[in-house]
Amino acid sequence: MSSPSLILWRLLTCPRSGASGIAPLLLLLPLLLLLPVLAAANCPCQDPVLCQPIRQRPDFEVFAFDVGEKTWKSYDWSQITTVAVFGKYDSELMCYAHSKGARVVLKGE
């Protein structure tokens, strides 16, 4: 029976059936670790944490449908879990919604 280190060595160095093994994937690991840093650099919010996806799962959903302007400023944010944006994308809306724990989804074309 093979030891775990031998199995790992085989996975890294001996690809099967034409596959390239996982060694190239390990080379990508540093780039994957940099993604949060790069995302924070492009974040329009004052707090870069607000550019991260909302991870909490509500028991039920309350949607608001935004069609533009700044009407979202008068929403009851204590009730809303998701804002569907049908107007022009507003980064201020996204930052504010995330600060209240609400997701923002965009319409597709």
C-alpha cells in the first residue's frame, strides 16, 4: 500500500491519461491568493470589505427592484435582503446595500 506522501508525489509528477496533473494548478495558487487584494484595489466603497459578496443566508427573501435615480435611499433597509438593479449600475447603491447586509443583483441583456 502506498504512503500518503507517495500518492501526493504521484499526483504532482505523474499525470494520468493525458491530464497535466495538479502541479500547474499549484503554480496558480499564489495568484488565487492575490485575488482579494486586487479586488480591494478596485473597490469603490470606503471600506473594501463592502465589495465582498454577502454570505449570510436569510430565512426568506425580500426583493426591492431599483430602476435608477436615488430612490433606493428611501428604502426600508431593515426588510430588504436583495436589490435587483434594472437602471444604470450605481456603485454607491452597492456599497450601501452591502453595508446593510443586502445583496445586489444586476439584470442581464
